[in-house]
Amino acid sequence: MKNVIDLLGLHKQRMKILFVSSEEAPFAKVGGLGEVAFSLPRALVQLGYDARVIIPLYASVEQSRFKMPYVHKNLLVPTAPGGKSEPLLCNVRKYIPKDARHDPVTTYFLENREYYELRSNVYGYIDDRIRFALLSRGCLEFLKHSKDWLPDIIVCADWMSGYLPNFLKTEYADDARLNKIATILSIHNLEAQGTNKPERFTPENEKDDGSGPVPDFFSKRMNLLNSMKRGIMYADLVNTVSPTYAREIATEEYGAGLENLFRENLGKVRGILNGIDYQTNNPATDNLLAAKFTTRNLDARFKNKLALQKRLGLPQNTNTFMMGVVSRITRQKGLDLLLPIIEPFLKTTKSQLVVVGTGDSEIMDEFRALEKKFPEQVVAYMQYEEKLPHLVFAGCDTLLIPSKFEPSGLVQMEAMRYGAIPVARKTGGLADTIDDLSPELGSGTGFLFENMDSNELLIAITRAFTYWCHHAEWKNFQKRAMERDFSWFSSARQYAELFKEVIKLKSKEENKKTRRRRV
């Protein structure tokens, strides 16, 4: 660890990073963002950074489980440009970790009765724009008055904190304490932009041009605000969660109506792949499995296949090719590609298919119908369960991920960690994490296909089945996949370089301002 810290130059100055997020596990987690907000800051702390997080204090946060004393009471947060309206009263609490290697990092909680404490859910309210604009401005007001800690960099997550760079460069532009802070907008889900409709579906006369201060929280104009667009425009750098997706979003297919804005700002867009937590995703220590295993005792993995088959009521046979799906059941995940081609494949190969997830009722009904037609081969587990996916990863031979788009994706990394070989579309983070099999070169960690086409998916699945029939080669294939490094430590080192870059950019900006003032 000391060598890494010396290499990054962190012994000279302990850089301070604040992540502003709507989620953070284990306090409040809805999806992948909550996992990122937990794992990335913790990896950065282990690299020598002072990384912290701020999230709202929702009603669902278990205050009895986590000690979080007040650090600021009666924080008055302005709700309009120039502070021309009644402020909202907030408090700030602070959680300090006991074990830096396993606990969440130091986390601040913005407390407000009306917008957080009376809301059990993270999202889904008609006033979500106000709730998250309050998070951004409340964070800045807290830092403005804080006497013990001030970040060098603020990392904003998606549209929910896209307001913050806007506030910082308008309302706080002349604040000597805050205006030297650099900002990075980290995009995990471009489709959600803080508006009623994505930009591409919004009428021209209702589109937000992104310029100027954030309006009064309670004005009609607030409903038209595109906070994702504003975050992109005002942040010093923009980061997406994979290098390929960073390029894709400048195209009409992936840009969600903001592709022209990305083309105009290509110089400040970067892509760093997400990682996964190697402590909670470890087949050698995972208590959710029927049998623990590593690359050195891979045959023990068969016990997990038998356990999965038994749990789901399928015939138990280690010599059955078993496919898994762990996903939101939506068209974005490409699952509508699977349905037209899976029946003949099941009939021909006598394979088994396990589908775990919830989502689009129409697609879920089609999987339920498939289960009725093939009761000894298909299980449609159409509900959320946190523990089952680990057994699916450890028991299935392949995991199917035919996504229409995938900014990063975590499930393919988790699957490979457990020896389940991904069959995936070559897009976004899937393209960055999966190498297509080349038997001639003895390389590859999965099976990729290019286009949103059911026949291409069928060819990829057939390739997987054919190669699986050669069990010795398949075992080597699994070992290669399991040995890939998707740890957050690897990703955190790339973030270290991103932080250095944004600090340099901010320093140049400050020097230009100083020269202009002198002139």
C-alpha cells in the first residue's frame, strides 16, 4: 500500500474528495449507484485519499443501527437565486466508520423533515427535482459554514446532483471558500435527466438551454429544468462509467437527446470503468453458496449448480448446460431478443434457463409462459431477492446479457468472478470488460455479438454451448474469466489520475481569473 501511495504522490498532500449522491449502501440503496457510492470512496480511502459522501437522511435510513451525531443544526438553505425566497431549514449529521476496510466511509446526511424524513423511498415523488436541488444547495451551504473540512473536488452523481456545479458557478461564483473546488459529473444513467421526458422527446419550446442560475425551487420553470444537461455544462470534467460508453454518448443512438452537447464538450468527457467489491463478491468466502471454490478447486463449483437446480425445482444434473439471467426485465436489457429464439434452442440442447428479476410486466408474462411450456428446463423467478443472484452466478454455466445499451454493468463482472461465462452484446461497459473467445489464441472471457438481432444472440449462445461441451477447455475458460481484475482498487487508481487532471484544470482556470483581475 505504501508503494502505491508514494507512486501517486499522495504522501505530499492528502487530497479531499466529496461524493454527492442520492444513494449509498448500506444506508439507502436502490441500484448500482448505491453500490458505487459505497465501494469507490472506500477504495480511495485505502489509496490514501480523504474521501467522504453526503446523501439525504431518508426515513428508511436505520438511525438505530448507525451512530450519526449532529455536526450542524439549523442550516438555512436558500431556494432561489440571490436568496430572495424563504430558505429551507436543514440539519447535517455525520457517520464515522469504525473499520475503514469494511464499513462505509465518513458520510454526511442532509436532514430535512418535509423532503427526506417523511419520505421512505429514494425516488418516485412529484417534487423529486426540489428534493435533489435541496441536496446540492444544502451540501454547498454546509461546506460554506463548515470549519473543519473542505473538499478539493466534488463528484456529483447523475441528474440528482447535476444542480451542484450549476450552483457553484452561479450563486457561489464569488465565494472565496467554495469557488476553488473542482467538480466532476459522473454519469451512471443518461436516460434519466431530471425532466418529465428525455431531451429527445421534449418539445423545442420547453427545452432547457442550461444557461443561468437554477430558478426558484417552487417556480413552474423548475419543472422544465434539465439538471443532467446543466451538470454537463457547468462541471469541470464529465465522467461516464466505461470508456466505450464515453464515446457512444456522442451518437444519436446512445446520447438520449444530449449527443450534440457531448460533441461540443468531447474535450472534458472521460470514461472509467466501474468495479465490484471483491470482499462481498468472493466465491472463496461467500456464505451464500452451497460450496465455496477458487480457480484451484473449480470442480467444487458443481455443487452450486446442483444446489441451484434443487432450490428452483429443476432436475439435478451437472451435465446440463445452464443459462442464467439476473437483470431488470426490460427492453433496455435486450431480453425481448431472447424470447423469439430460445424455444428451439431449449428443445435441441435440453438446456436449462433461470431468469431472475422484475420489470416490464409484458416481458415477465412471456417468461412465465415459457416456464409453463418447459417446466423442467425453465424457471421464471420474477421477484427481487438479494441473495439468490450469487448462487445463480456460482451455479450457471453462462449469464445472458443482450443489452441494448449498458453504460458500465456490474452483473457481467460479478458473473465472471464466480465462473459464469457472459454471453453479451458488444456495447458500453460490456465491450470494455468482456473479451470474445478466440480458441486459436487461447484467449477470451466471454461471447460477444454486435447488433440488436435475435439471430446474432442465438449464434452467440450456440457458440457458448458448443464450447461448453469441451469440458477441459471450458474449465480453462472459466479460470481466465475468474482471474480478471475488476476490483475497485483498479478503478480507484484511474480515478486518482482523473482527480489530478481536474485539479490542474481548476488551477489553470484560477490563474486566468487572477490575470484578468490584475488587468
